[in-house]
Amino acid sequence: MELTAAARELARYKLDSVGVQEVRWDKGGTGRAGDYIFFYGKGNENHQLGTGLLYTTEQYQQLRQ
């Protein structure tokens, strides 16, 4: 699923955060999609077993404090 589509679904269901399994992106990092920030970590060398978290930007600001 595309990150922006996932953010739309989270907003539709009024979810503030969600965990994502099997993220297959290289390395680790962050990305933005609408009002959400996506944090993800690298899985194994076969691009398996990666994990990510989507937070609202409001929650992200609270976590940083």
C-alpha cells in the first residue's frame, strides 16, 4: 500500500498511530504523508522483516518533548 493511501485510511478511521509489519524499504528513516509521519527500520538483507510506525504530527511533537 502506498504511504499516502495508508495515511488517508488512518485519518478515515480516526487513528493516531499504527504499527506496520513487513516494511520492505532499504535502510531506515522517516517519511511524511499528509498529517502523519512514518518511522521505519531496516529489515534483513532480503528486504523482509522491517517494521514501521505511523504517528500523527501532533503525537510526534508530543514525543519529542
